[in-house]
Amino acid sequence: MTEIFANEVGRRTLLRRAAAVGLLATPAVGLLSACVGGGDDKPATQSTGTKSADNPLGIDPKAGVEIVIFNGGLGTAYATDVDTPAFNKKWADAKITYSATEEVSTVVQPRINAGNPPDMINNSGSKLMDFGAIVKAGQAADLTDLFAAPSWDVAGKTVAETLVPGAIEQGTYDGKPFAMNYSYTVFGLWYNKKLFDKNSWTIPTTWADFTALCDKIKAAGITPFGYAGANASYYMVRALLTSAGKIGSEQVLKDIDNLKPGAWTAEPIKQAAQAWGEIGNKYINKTFLGLRHTEVQLQQDQDKVAFYPCGSWLENEQAKDTPAGFEYAVCAFPSVTAADKLPATAINAAAGEIYFAAAKGKNPQGGKEYLRAMLSKEAALGFTKLTKSLTVVAGASDGQTISPGLTSANDMLTKAGKDVFMGYLFDTWYKKLDDESRAAVNDLMFKGGDAQKFCDRMEKASQAVAKDSSITKFTRS
Amino acid sequence: MRHGKYPFIIGFLVVPVALYVTFVVAAYLQTFQLSLTSWSGLGKIEYIGFDNFVKLWHDDTFWKSIKHNLFLLILLPIITIAIALVFAFLLNVGGGHKGGQSRGVWGSKVYRIIFFFPQLLALAIVAVIFGRVFGPDKSGMLNGLFPQSWSPWLFLADERYAMACILVVLIWQAVGFYVVLFSAGMGSISDDIYEAAALDGATRFTLFFRITIPLLWSTIQVAWVYLGIAAFDAFALVNIMTVDRGGPNGATSVLSLMIYRNAFDFSQAGYACALGVVLFFLTLTFAALTLRVTRRDSVEA
């Protein structure tokens, strides 16, 4: 059991949750700002230097920078072995004081309240601080100058220009960026490249191709598509809603998050539910309803399941069970209709894992400079090599062979270009709705594929949440 | 002795009563209070009157959960007690009499240990093990035993049978304890009675129904209340074993799980407390009813 829980909280939810904390912050602030000290206390004397082309953030080259890193699934080696050396190569006299913690809020929050925060903080883990409250209390440094500064190691581009679409938006509050969301998860259909090559199965881009391929796979005695109904049906919710987002653009998903009446009965959702319901009817193994994610993923590793919808943590999660003849690869969900608003290459990807510079520390500019170092291509590549996670630095691991699945995910991201959307947040905002979506999608995929029933059921649940005054509401635009 | 009586009694009572008041009575009072609020579990508490109970009345999952709890409430005690009584009888009396002593069937000491064994396993472990027993594909133990040509039974993934699977595990886990409980009860029934009955030509069947059950009645009554309360719980099994925790489609949802999920997953502590209040009254009613209905003179027969 621990393994299941660890996986679930460790990777899946956490990354998304960290990202979501950003957006859900504003309305909740009233309650929680009390936890983080107010903005009245005078900032300590802060180190500054002269701005120059070589020193765009104007840091004091001799002032030390204190960083705190969350010690969790990603480890801490990327900070000690990659980022700090990169920073010190340029600023040899700036001493980095490093510490790691498993409980960020326990260690950092009292220091923020005491007016003595570290300069750069990795706010992550199950004990992360409410970042919205930190922003409201004026404790996070405005990162506008960081993103406008020239990139550390990409000539002629600003930091912002080196990042994937949506990366900055995810850390933006009331129009200003305060958080750098560093790691990047891409979602798609995962398969065994070697199996597909051997059978010369080509990756489908249209729904007709997809079902035709599923027929072939089925004829070969392999279950064409599967997911675990017992505890991981939200992977399927993501697949369905990604398809809906491709049909009708991300607006469809924003409406869902905003609990707009009719959001779930909108045509794109219905079409996506219809298409996936068909897949459930014809190509899924009905026993998967009772299986857990580890069991279905193991079956895929044994080539009993062809396609599995998941995020880019999958390869690393399955590393010890993946046999020699298995090579993870991922593709975008095929277009449902010919009139989809987004192209077949469009994907859902989300940034997570917050890093920020403390506004009232001794050396906020130094903290930002450290972030700039992290956002260099070189450091991003180092991070990816160590953690097997992509970063928001676009193309940082291009042309690198770290692992086949990661290369494939990176290719998918490159092909998607600007058609990458952040997805939805209702699952972290409204757990009850999340719960209903899991049951509803299981019903759709395993019990007859009735799209209308799925839409109506979700619409009803969504409106029940909207009308329930005991649930705190959030909005996004 | 009169002088020392009250300090003596108070001295004995003060610690347990203090503990009880702090951790049971106070907690219940707070639950009652919070059930009238829309508290999320964090931050401000706002009173909303009986809105939570109105909401509850219109909640399909609530009615489903009540239904499932009733299902367990009726079947769990009946089946468990029936099985436990038969086993206990066989272990203690079923072997006939020798030298003025009734004995169990051959090897009864070994059986007793085997029956009690499930009781030693933590419920979480039992749930994980039975998750594999009821595995919905050929890797599941039962499906693995079925002939290869059968299409697999879904068990927990089938809305019709999921609740029955939970019931089976609850019974499997509980029987051992009640075998021991009833054995102890039977041990206190005097051998003379059995011997006299046997001399009168009573069969084992008659012994069981005419002697054992009436003389064990108060023990059975206690067992019934315990099992009924267990039937109102069932949280651990449902939480660990079932599809989507309480699924598929709410087919295994029970009140205790609903309370947990509303309080800790859905951030609706107020609503969870309202459910707690309902559960409190249901359990209380059940205990009172059971004791009243089953009350009868133990020597009546």
C-alpha cells in the first residue's frame, strides 16, 4: 500500500497540486494570509550591485545567496551538483548557503514570519506553503525583471523567450509573475515502440486511424487500450478532457473549471465522450475496472496492453519492471473530428514545482540570479538527466539521449509547438467533482459508452458544486 | 467501611470518566455543534442551521450508503453468529461424551487456532490479501481457480456483487473471534446438564437447540450488538479494497467512508459531522433495539 500512496502523492498529484496552488490562491487568501506575516516590517538591508549587460539583475557579486531545496521525489542532487556549480562558475565570490528540507512550511514559514527568509526557496512537497498567501503578504519577489533579463546561456533571447508556453502564466498572480514552475509534465498515449515497430503499426493522428489500428492490435491478441479503473481513472478523465480541449480549444476546460452552466454538456465534451466511449465498448479489457495502476502498467510492460494514457512520470515509475524488449514512447491523443480547433499534434502539459525568491530576504536579486542559472539550458539539461523530468526550458534536452520515453516526450512537445495547453484545475479545486468524474468516466468506458449520460451526470454534479455555498470557489481566465 | 466508600469509588472512576468525557463525550458534542455549520475544516466557522441535514436528505450517495449499511447490519450478525455457533459447538460438544466430559470433534484444538488466526491479522492486511483473492482477471485467486474457459468474474468491479464480497471478508475475519467467545460461553455450561440430556436420549441436534443456545443467549446477544456495530463501520475494508473507494458507482459506499471522504478529501467537515450525527443515532437505535428485542429470561427454556 505504501508504494501506491507514495506514487500517487509523490509524483502525480504533487506536481499538479503545486501548479494549482498558484491559481487557487487568490480567493483563499483572506483566510490564510494570517499564517504568513504581513508586509509592514521593513526589509532588511538588501545587497545590490550595478546592473550591466553581464549582470542584468544587478546583483552584488560578493553577497552570499541562501537557498532551501525540498528533498523529495526529485532529490537534491540537481541543486548541489548542477545549479550551484553553474551559478558559482559565473559568480565565484558569491557563496551559496544550501540546505534541504522535507517539510518546507515547518522550516521556512517561521523564518519568513521573522523577517529572515532564505533568498531562494523551493516550495514543494506535502507540506508546501500556501503560495497565494505568500504572494498576498508581499513575501515573494516580483520576477518580472528575471523573465525579461537575457537568458543565462542562450544568446539573443530573454529568459521568458526560452521557456515553454504557459510556464510563466502558471506562476502569475494578478498579472505579475511571482513563481517559477520548473518541472514539466506532458500527457499522452504511451506505447511500446519496439512492439509497434515490429508489427509496423504507425501512430494514428485521426480517430479513424486510431480505431483502425485498435482493430489490428486486437486481431494480434493484444488489448488495444487500457487504464486502471480501481484507482487511476483520472488518467482517463484527462484523456477525455484533453480530446475535448483539442476539439473545442482550452476554453472548454476553462468553462468546466469556472463551473459555467452547460460546460459539461457542451458539444466538444459530448463528442469526446462519444469517441472514447466507443473505444471503451470495443477495445478495453473489462477486467481493468477492478485493477490498480501498477497492475495495468505491468500488463503493458508485458505487451498485453498497447496504449496507456499517462503523464511523463510513467517511464521512471516503471523503470524496474520494464523488460529489455520494451521501449517507452508517447504520442499525442489523435484528433477526434476533422474540424478540431487544435491540430492533432496539440498536447496537454503542465508546469509544476514552485521556486521563488523571497522579497524580504537579504539578497533577493541573488535569489533571482540563482533562478536564472536554473533556467539556463545547461542546468535544465542537468536537472532532466538527474530527475528524468523535463523542465520548462524549451528544448533543453533536444538531441540528448537520456531515456527513450523522455526523448519521445520531448519530440512530442517539439511537434506540438505552441499548441500546448495547461488543461484543467477543477480536480484539485473541487475534489467532489473530481470524484464524480472518476466514477462517471469508469461508467462511460466500462458500461456501455453512453456519452449523453456522462455529460448529464457531470453537469449535474458541477452545478451541485456551484450551488453549494460551503465550497470555496475559484476562477481562472 | 462506610466512610471509605465514596473516595474509593471516586478514585476508581475519576480517570476513566475524565478520559471518556474528553475523548468521547466532548468529541460528540463538538460533532453535533459542527454539524450545524458549513465549516470546511480550515478557517472560519459559519452556522447554517439544519442545511447539512437537508442536503443529506437529497444526497443519493447517502441513501446508497444507508442501504449498504443495512445490508451488512442484517446479514453480518446472522451469518457470523450462525457459523460461529456451529463451529463452537463442534469444537466443544460435538465429539460426544466420555468419562462425564463433553469433548469437541477430533483435532478441535488445532481448528480453534486456525479459526482464530484471521483475528490476528490487521484489517488492512486482510483487505489487501482479499483484494488479490477477488482479483478481476486470471491473476486473481478465485478467477485463477475457475476453469480457463470461463470469462473472469469481476467481483469487486461488478456493482451487483461488490458489496457481497465485502460481506464475505467481514464474516471471514469475524468468525474466529466469536468461535472463541462462544466456546468460552459453552465451557461455562455445566457438563451435568449435557450428561442428563444425553441420558434422556437427546441427539446432538437437540442438545444444540435446546441446551446450548438458550444457555448461551446473553453471549449471543452481546455478539449481536458487537457485530451490528462492526456492520456500521466496515471502513477499512471498503477504503482499501473497493474500486474508486466506495465504487464502482457508489456500489460499496458506507456511512463511515462517506464521513471520512467528506471530512478529509472534500473539505466539508460540517457535512461530515452531520453524517456523523446520523451514524450516532443509527448505532444507538440499533443497540437499544437489539437489547430490547432479544431480552428474555435466560433460563426460560
